[in-house]
Amino acid sequence: MACINPDGTLTRPGRSILEAMRQPAPLNQVSTGSGVPLYRVRSVIRELLVAELAYADGELYQVTEKGIEKLDS
Amino acid sequence: MMCCENTTAPTPALPRLGSPAPSFEAVTTLGTLRLEDFKGSWLILFSHPADFTPVCTTEFIAFAEIHEDLRQRNVELLGLSIDSVYSHIAWVRNIEEKMGVKVNFPVIADLNKEVATAYGMVMPGESKTETSRCVFVIDPNGIIRAMVYYPLTTGRNMQEIIRLIDALQTSDKHSVATPANWKPGDKIIVPPPNTQDMAEDRVKEGLECNDWYFCRKEL
């Protein structure tokens, strides 16, 4: 997965995108906040949603408790 | 008894200008990407014959060098060849190590030729195992706006690709057309009038006209 390394830690883009979602944010804001191009944000968020590290509320995305644990570990 | 069974595989429909670009989900050097991930940006999807070959290496360096210019125009780059993602990774690392150029755009590893087939990138008359040098310009709504095909022997001209993007974006923004060899700052072509009234009005508008159907103006 582009967001999680084989050892379970977050990849660089995975971490920066998740950091940008500590507060609910639309995709554009996540892209600006993380410095990751929008197309890649979309791709990584798809994986973060599957891994339950982030969730979507309409057009806003936010890190989950599980995601916060990953970020802070 | 059947005498004339057709054993030829059906030829997939090729992309057409003005039609939606074929959708895809593909493994790339930056993870799994879908066409829809690029929605809202212009996209240059381009193919090259093979990793670790000299003409392709010059092209990758050249694409990397215009990458920032393209991003300033809201254009993303996406490469493709029928190679594995490991080959792509090794090649872009080699380009950075040996040539000092970092390739930051994703490259599709199209080992099953799924994307190449959908976009008609393989020209069997040239090679059945490699993609030719194709460029597809896809607009923010996912519509194919330009297609360029170069043969295996001939590297592409990056300034022409930038010029093409500038011309398409200018046409969209101002509802105009661009003449031969146009570049930003040059006069543009006013679309020809469709009625006699429009033709008469056109002449009175003070445009620079060689004739009623052929008028230019500054933007």
C-alpha cells in the first residue's frame, strides 16, 4: 500500500496526508496542507479509508482514532 | 461445416478526440492510480517503448525538466510502458544517480498492456511488445483533447508539448483558435462567422482581417 509500509508504519505521503486531516478537511485543503499533489491525495486517501485510518464525512476527511495512534506511535 | 471462421481478435476501439478518455486503474511508481484521480487537472498521459533505453532516457529527463512548468499550468504528467514497477523504480533512480535529474511524476507499470491497449499505444507495425511514443492530452473533465504519436526512433519535443497545452487552454478560456506556430502573446484567430450578418458585422468590428473569414486579434 502507498500509505503503509510492510512493517505497518506510515509511508511519508501517508503520514503527511494523515497529519493534514487531524481536523476535518476537503481534498484540496489536504493537498495544500500536506504538500502532496491532489491526484496522489485521492489515491492515498482511498487506501487510508480501507485501512480505517481515516473516514469521510461528505466531502470532508478526518483521521480516525486508529489513525491518530499510528501518527503518534 | 464452417469454412471461414474469423480467428482475428477484435480490435479495440481507439480513443477519439473530444471523447471521454478510457478509464483505468493502474499500478504506478507512486502507488495505484485511477484516471479519475486527475479530475480537475489537465493530464498528459505519455508512453515510452522501454526503460533503460537511450532515447527514452533523454525524454524522461526532458519531461522531468518541464514538469514544474506544466504544474504551473495545472497539468500533471503520467508515464507508461510495458515494464514492471521494479524496472521503473530502478530506472528513475538510475536517472537521478547518473544524470542528476529527479523524476517526480508517476509511471504506469502496464505489464498486462491493459492501459496501452485501451489507448492504442502499441503499433504492431513497429513493435508488438513495446508502446510507441504516444502523448494524450486529457482535460480536467476527462476528455481527450489532443493525441500525438511518434515512432520508436524519434524523441518528442517538449516545447511543442507546452505550446500545445498553452494553445488548448487559450482556446478554452477565450473561445478562439490559434494559428500555425502560435505561441503565447501572438495574435489569435477569430472563429469564422457562420452567417452573412455575422460576416458583415465582423468587417465593421475593426479586427485585423485579410478577408471576411480570416480575422485575427490580440488577446
